[in-house]
Amino acid sequence: MAGKFELYQDNAGKYRFRLKAGNGQIIAVGEAYESKAAAQNGIDSVKANAGEATVVDQT
């Protein structure tokens, strides 16, 4: 099963998203956004940029 983004409102009324793997495990969480549209833009940004992102090991 493919992963999915979940868009939701937190207890403070802010909009957030989380990315879940196919097995249901949460693998990424977005920040709090003031609007649903801003949270959707965050999802779109992850979709557009994650595939080409480099790994920077800071250990």
C-alpha cells in the first residue's frame, strides 16, 4: 500500500499534516499552519522537493 498525507486540525485550531507509510507508521510531521491552504502548500512542497533532497549527515 502507498503512503498517504493526512491533513488535520490540532486542538489549538491550527492545521497540520503528517505523512504515513503504507503500514500506517508516521514518518514525517509538518509544522502548525494558520490556514488549511497553507498546510496544503506544505504538503505540495514536500511532494515537489523530497524526491530530490540530499541527505546532510550532521552527526
